[in-house]
Amino acid sequence: MSETKDIFILAIESSCDETAAAVVKNGREVLSNVISSQIALHTLYGGVVPEIASRKHIEKINQVIEEALDQAEVTLDDLDAIGVTYGPGLVGALLVGVAEAKAIAYAKKLPLIGVHHIEGHISANYIENKELEPPFICLVVSGGHTHLVCVKDYGTYEILGRTRDDAAGEAFDKVARAIGLGYPGGPKIDKLAKEGNPNAIPFPRAHIEGAEYDFSFSGVKSAVLNYINGCQMKGIEYHKADIAASFQKAVTDVLVGNAMRAVETYGLKKLAIAGGVASNSSLREAMKQACEERGIEFYYPSPILCTDNAAMIGAAAYYEYLNGTRSGWDLNAVPNLKLGER
Amino acid sequence: MRILALDSSGLVAGVALVDEQQTIAEYTINYKKTHSQTLLSMLDEVVKMIDLNLEEVDAIAVAAGPGSFTGLRIGSATAKGLGMALQKPLIRIPTVDGLAYNLFGTKGLICPMMDARRSQVYTGIYRFEDTFEILEPQMAVPVEELIGKLNARGEQVTFLGDGVPVYRELLLKGLTVPYRFAPLHLNRQRAAAVGALAVTYYKEGKLETAAEHQPDYLRVSQAERERAEREQKSV
């Protein structure tokens, strides 16, 4: 690598409620990673409001990009390419980043690289684990996604399993709302669960017949809601911490179980996790333990790289850049973009 | 002075380059493809056709609203990205003003109408017989209210905009003043009109930075509106 030129990529991410920009060198060195979060704004509505998110993106995007360039101590003239998330996500939100990235790339005559949001999450693992290379299994868990993926090579993915209904993070949000914790639910349940008994309530673990890597979380979510209703009807006081801990354990068990089955079946010795829920402490602990028992290397990003961010998009864009991927000026936002499709 | 103008506020996507004397290039598309697919490709074609060096543009003008929320953001994000990369100022042109500016020399009043859904139009009332006069600045109102305003003024009025076919029946029924409709080459957004108006803005120093620019929606989001209504009810 020392003989080749360094590659600097400006990456932009606006698929949901974070406006983010980053400068990444050679795919693995983060020179800046700026995130403008809108969480406080959406808390008023109990979840992300697409139109409000889009309005906030357009308001903030230039400042976020300029800050990313400043922190990285580079100018647009130092860049080799622009990477941008073009799906999946909220279409109106994605379009802000896509239009902005296209205009900058066009004006500076730079290559434009459309990046899949999930590919970004997976690639977040490359940033802090310099030795990690494909092939490996990656579990992507967030508020919008639950995917079990075999990363065969840079940019080559096989989706082994996905959720049939709610994403794991979505189930966390709904349960958090039901027990009055508010939005966003993941970190709040994680915190409360530490005070509860994970074996107090036997919530169900869904296994899907004939699709051993798929997930379903609407059942466990409904079981929690039914349990709370039942207690209220009978006038019994319920323990929120026990609910949080038992629910979290039920979700974690399924995530770990499917991931371990994939690692064993594919004979791979490396497992990574990614996405917002990957910063859940119980999931990390359980996955770490399961990997240790089987002699598998376990990789996970820092919390700041688990949440939606642009550094991960820069990492993914770098490998797409090396693969020769170039997007046209007609690049559009694709809200339901499939992993591995272009 | 050269101004690059963009308009993606409605169904039309438009790109134009103007200077103080003339329109150098204008490209208008009124087709079902999204602005995200068309706008930058159109700019690329204009640039190639007239050998334009974007660095030599003095400002980037954009139809900044009202209009389709998503369309406005595609235009604004494109203008913001260009402005940042080229280090040029932006000029925000009110969409309805830009529409009215199409009809120089029109006798009587000019009334652009854009379909704003929820039985409303984005509209305004203008005169452009000699100088460009804004009699009622752009607003979102029910068509009936607009008809009332026009009847009260008692003057001939010329309509244009994509709201005309949508509300034509209501206009025919409600208007008591003489009216006519602009012909097809003048009755939709045109980036050259945005550019021409921007020339006057540029001379008046009405510029903004790419970072501070954002669209003018003239409306809060549905979620905010419903929340305000809930709060009002609970008071």
C-alpha cells in the first residue's frame, strides 16, 4: 500500500434521522466523522417523522460537510471520490444527501459512488479492526434492519436471513413505549434491563420453519404487550426492569442462535455485528461468549460507528471505488434497495 | 454576470444559464421521471452544449418554494452542493414570483396557481405591465379565497401554473372578472424566468450563502400541523 497513492473519500449519509458526513482515508482511517442528530426533535412524536427529518437534513447538510472537511484538514480539492447512501431508507431524507453529493461531485469533477446503507454498517467493522477481511458472517441489527449476511468478498454479499416482520430495534422501540420508557427505546431498555432478571418472564423465541436464519420479532413484542395487559387486568403490579431484561434476553437468544448456526454451517471463523442494536451491551456480551466457546473471532464497532454515520459509508465507498463502481448523474434514492443490487 | 438557474419546484425540471442581456441556454422537461434522475443530467447537457465552465458562474439561483416538498429539496440540495463546491452565492427566488415573471407585458393582473393539495393553491397576485409588481406575495390558500380576492380587485386576470387544470371548473364558476389563460409555452415554471428575476436580485445584493439556504415551504409538515391541532383542542 505504501507505494500507491492515498485515497480520500468524502462520505454523506442522510437515510433516516442523522445528517452525517465523514472523510475517510484508504477505507479504514477515519479523519473526521460528523453527525448531526435529530433525536430530540423526533422524540416529540415518538418516532422519526420523515418530512421533519428531510427538512432538518437540508438545513444542516452543508454545515455538517464543511465541519467534516475542516476536522479532517482537507478541502474538496484533496478528495478522490464522493460516497453517498442512496438506499435503503426514507426516500425524502435520502434524496437530500444524494442531490447534494451529486452536485459536489459534478462541480469538482469527482467520481460519485452510491453506497448501500447496510453495506456501510457492515463496513464499519473495517475501521477499527484493521486485520478484518472477508469472508465473514455479519449480523446487522438496527431500528430498520435485521439481516444475517455472509460477506464473501468486498462488495459481495449473500443474505442468509432477514426479519419477517419488525426489525430488532423496532421491537425495542415498541416495547420501550409500552413500558413508558420513550424513544429511542434501545439504550433505555439496555439500561433498565441491568436491574432486572432476564429469566423472570419466559417470552417466546421465534424459529421460522424452513428458514433457519430468518427472524421474527412481532411475536415477542406482542407477548410483552399481552403480559402487561394481563397484569393490568388482574391488578398485579409488573416489574418494568424484569420485562426489559426478559424481553432483551429473548431477542438476544435468537440473534445469537441464528448467528452461531450460520458461522458453523459456513465454516467461517469470524463473526461481526453492526447497526444501532450492535451497541446493546447484552447482545455484545452474549455474542462474545458464544464466539469464545466456539473459537470464533468476534468483531464489533464502537457505539459511534454502530449508529448511522458517514464514516462507515466512506469505508464501504472505498472498496466500491477499488472495485470500479461509479454512479451516474441520474443516481436516484432507492428506499427499498436490496443488498448486493445496483 | 452569469447566473445558473434551477427549478424543480413542481412537475417541471428546468435548468438555465442567463446573463444580463439574454438567455444563453434553457432546458425544460415536463415528464414523469423524478427530478433526482433528471436535474443534474440536464445541467450536464447544458454545460457540455455551451462549453460552460461552472467556475465562471457568478451565482446559482433556485426556485426556493413553495412547491413539492421533495422537489424543492432536490433543487435546493443541488444548488447548495454546487454553491459549496464552486464557492458561489445562492439566490432564492420565490417560486410563484418566478412563474409570474414569465408574463411580461400582460394587461391586468397575473395569477400563478400551483396545486398545493388539500384543496389549496400556492398563489400570489402580480402586475407586470411595465415594472414587476407583487400585489399579494405568495401564499397557500383555498381556491375560493383566491377567487374572492380577484373578484374584489375587479380587473382582468391571466392565470398560469399547474393548478389551473386542477381548479379550472371552480375558476369558471366563481370568477366575476374577465380572465384568460397563458399559452402553453409560458404556462409552467421556466428556469430562464427564475434566472432573469435572479439578475435583478443579484444587482440588489439579495444573495445568501450555500450553507444558510433552505427552501421556503409555506407550510409546516403534516405531523407538526396535527400536533398543533391536538394541543389546541386540549387547551
